Amino acid sequence: MVDSWERARHILEGAGLDPGRLARLAPLTGGTYNTVEELLLTDGSRYVLKIPPAAAVPGMRHEKRLLVSEAEFYRSAARAGVPTPRQVSAGDDFLLMTAVPGDPWDGTLTDVEQTALRAELGRQVARLHGVTGPGFGYPSGALGPLAPDWRTAFTAMFDAVLDDARRYGARLPRPVDAVARTAASAYGALDEVTDPCLVHFDLWRGNILVDRADGPARIGGLIDGERMFWGDPSADFVSLALLGDIRKDEEFLAGYREAGGRARFDAPARLRLALYRAYLYLIMLTETVPREAGEEQQRWVRERVDPELVAALDEIERGS
């Protein structure tokens, strides 16, 4: 049994912080893979500590060394001036970062607040997408080194999830080989992407913190960057409109374009967006097996995610 307090004190000491000032340690919920704890020191400063699961815990192929990707996201987002946690210390088995203000975006926001926040979010995401990397793919190296082009990187990512679906016997609304054939028919559209941009790929509302401490609601920070990759910026539109259509989010798109983001929805762009939707929804369906999801979660996935995967595949078939 791991003593969380002893582990936290050891990591604080290694980061040059006085371990004797640790006043409170509390688990943070909402994540599905890493162990996440909030550390409160006696001077009021707050930190977040992430610990990956043991190597023996089953997972998806792309989930190896996720904290490497998360640290890369925070470093890169800082270059764009986007509010995110700041890495304090990291090792093979932990990531210690500063806490950012706010609480996860929830249903308590008014319509006026949400309109302003979606526009602010659009501006911040556009700044993220202005950061480019040294190649395409996951910086963790989970699927190999970065690729020189987006088609090579994304097809490897998609194939890895299909392999996971086969390995775990995931229940999908269509056979795995049929999904692979449909996706491959649209891969030519990937060649239009020439710059490896910073993509968070998990920007659902739970990873967007809203801060009301100083008056009007504002975005306090974008968190949980562990799924980031270098690729097509429009891939972020999937989680930003999870189980929906980003084209209907007028406030977000207005802010995104205002800050220089390019949001085109011509035929090749729609094909790529359908590919990214299929990729995310395949992950959501397949990960229920290694996560040992409960009956309620499995029912929700079947009812909500199955139809969205089918819709994305149908769109690819029509467009190709």
C-alpha cells in the first residue's frame, strides 16, 4: 500500500519545496486513468500531483507515458500565453504542477456567461493552435517517433486504436475491419495538413476551469493535457463539441476566428473532422474494456457514443 502523504512529501522535497509545509492532501476526481491529488501547503499555495497507474494495469496503446505529453502541453501552451498549470517537477512516475483557479465548467453558468466564455475559449484555443512542434503525433513516443507528415502520424494513431479494439474484444456498432476500410477511404484528405499544431484533444467542459473569484466568470485554466498531440488543429473541434457539431457553436467560432484561427468546413475539412470524430469515439468505446466500466457507463456509451461513431463513418462514406 502506497502512503500518499509520504510520496507527496518526497516529491515536494525533490522539487525544492519544504515537505513539512504539506497541510492537506486530497484526491481529485473526474479523471479516468491517472491518480490525481491536490496538495495544499501551509502558506496557501496549491499544487496538483499526478501519478500514472502501475505498468501492469491494462490500457490503450497511446496511453503509455501520458505525463510526458501533458508536460509538453503545458510548456507549449505557456508559449502562447494560455492559462494552464505550470510544471514544477517531473519524473518517470509523477508530474507535479501548480494548480490553476476555478472549477470545472458546469450547468450553473447563465446563458450570458456561457456566451462570453465560449468566445473567450475560442480565442484561447486559437492561440494554442498557433504553436507548432517538431513533427506529427504523440510526443510521448507511445506509438513511435514523431512523423514527418500528418497522414503517417494519424493513420498510425487510428490503427493503434483499431488494434486495441481487436485485442480487448470491444463491442463496436460495426466490425473493426469495416471501420478500418471506411477510415482509409478518407485518408487522402489528411495531406492538406502541413503544420504540426498543438492539439489538446480532450477539451470537454470538465477540463475547462471557470473562475468567478474576481467578478465576471472567466476561464481560469485548461487542464489535463495528457492526450495532446502535434497535428491538425481542427481535431480539437471534436471534444470542444463532444457528441455534437462545432459548426453550431457560433460564439466559439467567432472568438476562434477573431484570434486568427482558421475554421474552414469545406469537403476535405469535413472529411477530416469525421475521421477525428471516429477516432475519439472509437477510443471512448474501446477504453470501457480495460477500464472495466460499470453497467451504467457501458449503457451510456452504447446509447450516446455508438450513434455518433456510426454517423461519422456514414459521413466519411458519403464524402469519399
